[in-house]
Amino acid sequence: AQTVTQSQPEMSVQEAETVTLSCTYDTSENNYYLFWYKQPPSRQMILVIRQEAYKQQNATENRFSVNFQKAAKSFSLKISDSQLGDTAMYFCAFDYGQNFVFGPGTRLSVLP
Amino acid sequence: DTEVTQTPKHLVMGMTNKKSLKCEQHMGHRAMYWYKQKAKKPPELMFVYSYEKLSINESVPSRFSPECPNSSLLNLHLHALQPEDSALYLCASSQQQGKPRYGYTFGSGTRLTVV
């Protein structure tokens, strides 16, 4: 069975600071994709960043970057220069060609 | 158009009512999904449609009845729901089922309250 774990139920960060959200997963698959989704109070799940497991280079999207450690099955999200609009639930997700497996989520609050 | 549109945004229904949720996308995606999300929890998969055919039913009670009239539209028909069915219902789409490369595009959901 594929599982995704996010060990930090809640986190907070000061505006303009950097924060890292952790995610680990368990799979026996070799080819898969990893995603971070953001769900603000507006409810819509928004794709933040994605990583293809066969690519060693860590993905980056503007202020968002990941630290992908395939051997350790770890996929953390770093948010630089945090903004108030980054306040949201963040879900790590895994897909190997069946369907998404979501982690339990981390609630991030950016403080002014 | 890169959106998934869900209507209505909010719905309150009695346990004897019949209502429908609607989801629409015009991105040419051939896989569409219904998820149920309780507060502070991740989304739970309910149904998957692939090329307009039901591909996965995650043992969802028959009071939830999905329908995919065409490649752009997905409905969820509701009948005789229970208060515990109150939740956020999310629709999503992807290019194809089993091809996860680009992830899913989600709608903003329907907040359902059963009274």
C-alpha cells in the first residue's frame, strides 16, 4: 500500500521568513510523481509544485522549492519569503499511475 | 480555459431531497474525479470516470449516483442523504487516468450541508 505522511499538523512562520514542510511516503514503485497542493480558505486545491521521481534535480517554482530525497522517500517543501497569501492547508500527494494518495495535511499560518 | 467549474458553491438539503452537483471542464481532459473532503482532512476519492465511463467506485453508498453525460461534464446526483454526508465535494480532472505527470486540476468545491 502507498502511504504519505506529513508529521507537522500545524506550523507558523513570520512574513518574509522561510519555512519547510515535511513529507515522507512509502512505496515499492520506481516511477511516480509527487505533488504539493495548497488549499486556502477559498477551498480550491491549487497545484504548487510537482516532482518526477526519475529526475534527480529538485523542482522549483518561484518562491517554492522541494528537497527530494528518493532513497529516503522524502519530499519536503520550502517556501521562501513567506507571504500572508501563503496561509493555507498544504497537502503532499503521490501518484504512480493509479490515483492520488494524499497526506493528512499541514496547516500553515503566515503571521504579519 | 484552465479551470474546473463546480456548481452550486453551497447547498443545504433535507434528508428526503434529491439534488445534483455539477462539474464542468473545457481543458480536453479525459479523466474526471469526485472527492469528498471533511474538515481538516485530505480529500477522499469517491468516483473516477475515464473517457466518460465509470472506472472506479470506491464503495460509495448508492445514495450517491455519478453521471458523465459527455467529456466535459460530470454530475453527482444525491438522494436520501444522511447528516454525516455533510462535507466539501470536490471535482477534479486530469489529462488521462493513469498518466499522473501533470497532476489534477481541482474545482473550488460544493459545500454540502444535510439537515
